[in-house]
Amino acid sequence: MKQFTYTIQDSMGIHARPAGLLVKAAAAFKDTTIEISSNGKKADVKRIMASMGVKQGAEVTVTCEGADEDAAAEAMEKFFKENL
């Protein structure tokens, strides 16, 4: 299992556009479960999770577990830094 935390920088938080792009990026890792958690809520990153209500300044934890968890964690962390 690989895990990292990230503080959301985007002024709109995790909203529809970046959430959709995040789902697409996560879908490339078919053999790995990728979850995001924040404020006591948890969601599968491979599904739209804009409803989590993650706002700017919120800390999220992303957990990757599976066959390609190392590559998935690296790709997810890069995505968050570049887009959120």
C-alpha cells in the first residue's frame, strides 16, 4: 500500500472538471484500488467524487493498493500537484 497526503490549492477545491480528469488518470491503473479521504469521507478515485465537497486548503489522503501501486501513487501525486 502506498499513501500520500496533499493540501488542495485550487481556489474551487475538487470540482467537476479536475475530478473528471482525475477519474480518467486513475482508470489507467486497472489492477490498483485508489481511494481519497478527507474530513471523514472516503471515495473511490475511479468514480466521480466531486460530491465529497473538498475545498481549497483541505488536506486529502490518497491511498493506492494493488499490482501497480507504486506507479499509481506517483501518477496521482503528480496529478494533484499539477491540477489541484
